[in-house]
Amino acid sequence: MATADLAVASEDARFATPGGRGGWFCTTPMVAVSRAIVAKLGYGPDKPLKIKVSTRNIATYRDQAVILIDHLKHVWIQAELEP
């Protein structure tokens, strides 16, 4: 439970992150969930996980990679684009 103050559940409870399908707005709290996972791995705003992203050297692919890198910053992942 990434954004809850208190969670109560039975031992056989299952949890999932809901999301939109078919082009609907996604209601998934993925930033909070991702931050919780990255924090459990020992990373955070003061110690980001560093990765390299590689893609084809075509503008369409590079543009998508730059967008991905920007999104990863929100979950404390510092990505570098390799040409």
C-alpha cells in the first residue's frame, strides 16, 4: 500500500494496481508504488538508481527514450541516453 497510512487485510488478500484500458484515463498510483519499490531497494532522492537507456539513432525512437528518461526522474531513477 504505497499511499495508505494504515492497511488491514487478511492473509489471503490480493492487491493490484488498477489502470485504464482502451484509452481511458489511468487511475493507477504508479509513482507512489514505484517509489516504494525503489526505496525498498535502497534508492531515493539523495541516492538515485543510475541506468543507461539505449535506442536506435532515429529521431522517433530517441524522442520516446527522452520522454521515458523524464518520467523515470519522478521515481528516483537517473537515466542516461546512450546513442
